[in-house]
Amino acid sequence: MIPLIYFVVNLLHALWHSVRIKKGELILSRRKAAEVIIINAVLFLVLIFFYPFWPLILFAVLTRLAFYDALLNLFRGKELFYEGEIKRKKSWSDWIENKIGFPTWVFRIIYLAAYITYLIIYYAT
């Protein structure tokens, strides 16, 4: 249930940002980070009473890394591995990816593999 909830949250957030981008708005990293923190904090506070602490945090981070950018690209009509020109400060994940230097598709596959691995471990325990 938790993985599905986090996936839906990222799906809706990517859809909302794609609409804003199509209207010509610039999505600022600070604002996006604030939105993600608020949404996940509320979800976390609700779920913390029913589930252990660490799986909630890890699912939030892994789901975001594995799905958000790909979903945003699909909603915008871009290629799955599209990495747009960054005209402002980078997000922490973009900054790390840029420092490592691998192509975008490598990171997306790594994130998805990490998400699926964690999902298997989560449901196996």
C-alpha cells in the first residue's frame, strides 16, 4: 500500500508540474523541494502511526528518484530520459548526478533498480 501511495503522489506532482511548465512557468528547485517536503511530511505523519519509521522515508526518496523525472517527461511529451537545460540552481540529485557524470538513463535505471530491490526487501520481511 505504501509504495502505491508514494507512486500516486509523485504521479500527481509530476502531472501538476507538467501543466505549469506548459503554461510557461519555471519550476524552482526550492519551491519544488518545499512542495515535496510538505506532501511527504503530511503523508509521513499519517502513516507513522501504522508503519515503521525508516521504510516510509526510504520509499519517499526512492520513489521520487525512480519515477518523478520520467513521469514529468512523459506528461510533457518529452523523451523518457530527457534532461532539460538547467537555468537555475540544481536540485541535490541533479548536482550529484552532474558530479558523477554518467548519462541520465544510467541514473534512471539505477534508481528504478534500487526502488524494485527495496520493494522486494520490504515485502519479503
